[in-house]
Amino acid sequence: MTSKKQINRIRVVLAEKDRTNKWLSEKVGKNRTTVSRWCTNDMQPSLETLVEIAEVLEIDVRELLVSTADK
């Protein structure tokens, strides 16, 4: 089994902003399980949802993604 690829930084940004998965799920109108799976990189939000997450967290959408430039 291959290790999970870290694509998004949602969990990290939530921690930095002192916010919870529950808070985010309420803000974007998604199930808490879905948000939890985004935070563990088990699944990824759509681009539209990623933009919405960035807006509610008041950050640039790029801060939610793991950079591929230095790989």
C-alpha cells in the first residue's frame, strides 16, 4: 500500500486559525465526515469548495495546497 499523498493543508490551516472541522463543516455546508476526510487527505474538495474554504478562513487559496514546486 502506498502512503497517502498530502495534497491539501486544510488541517494545518485550521489549526493555525484555531478553528475546528465542525466549524468549517458548518461554514461550507458540508458533512463533518467529509471535512474530516479532507483534513486527512483521504479525499479532496472540489476547486470551487477549496475557494469557498479559503474565503471563510480569510486566506489565499494557495495556502490550502501543498506546493509541488520544490519536489
